[in-house]
Amino acid sequence: MTGPIRRPQPTFRPERLAAFDPASPPAALAAFPLASRLVEVWQGWAGGRKAPEWSDVDPLAMPALLANLIVLDVCDGDFRFRLVGEAVKARYRIRKGSTLRELMPAGPALDETLYEHRRCAEDLAGVFVVNSVGVAGLDDLNLYARLLLPVGAEDGRARLIVGVMEFFSDRPAGQALLTNPS
């Protein structure tokens, strides 16, 4: 990768985003079982390092997460899907090999999504996004929580991102939704 991939961003919804050190995730993550489990597994893979290497990652070791799992390659200015769980694929019609720019129309939602992924890759940070009823935009009515974690630190940034998505329509009835992840 050459040069920084972060670019100036338009106004976005910071209240839906929490960036954190994956070694000490925010307490709000406990309300999201898939995200909590991925952080736990990721910490084991990392073994105290800033990020695990790809060779440490074993998606098959976490069968409960597979349907909601995503793995992305960090490309210059974009992110390419390497692995897409069936629940994510069904919700968004994402094909392996697609990039965020290919899947989303140009505009604020794409800019915001790229910014969130860049934070994970460039800062070697966990990025937790909650798109709940309180913060969803008209162009993004999908209600979900998404956790992104860095993999393969090289020159101070990640080469890959592993993540998990929890869709609110899949949650048990009566389970509260957070409107702010921090």
C-alpha cells in the first residue's frame, strides 16, 4: 500500500461510531453477542500484538459467527470482500471480490462507510458501528451493529479487516437496541 488512504470526509453521524483499542473494548459491546465473541476470539489470535496475522485467523473455529462474518482486503482507497457470511450476503447481495465502492452508490453513506473502515485499517482500531432507529439515515435504513477489527499489521496499518454484523431484525423480541455505541 502506498501513502495514506484517509481522505477528508463530509458530515457524518459520529454518534453511531465507537473506535477503540481491541485489547479493551467498550462495555456497550456486551449487548451484542456476536461482536463480543469476535473480540474475544480476535484477542486470542492477536496474543497481545496490535493485530493478529492472517495466518492466525481461523474462521472455521467460530461456527456461530460464520453466517455474519466478513473479511475484507485493504486496497488503496477501498476494501474488497474476501469472505462474506450467508446472512450478510442475503441482506446486501455482496459477492466475494466486490469492493465497497462497487456495491454502494457515491455519496455520504459510502463516504461514511469508507471512513469507518479506514479508521480500523489505519489506526489498528476496533470500530463498532450501530445503525439503529435513532441514527439511521434515509439512504441507509438497514438496522445493524457492525464490528471491524484489524488483521495483518504492516507499516502501522492493517492489510485485512475481519468483522461481524448483527441485524436488529434477528434479535430476540424485547431486546433493547443501543442508539449510541460508546
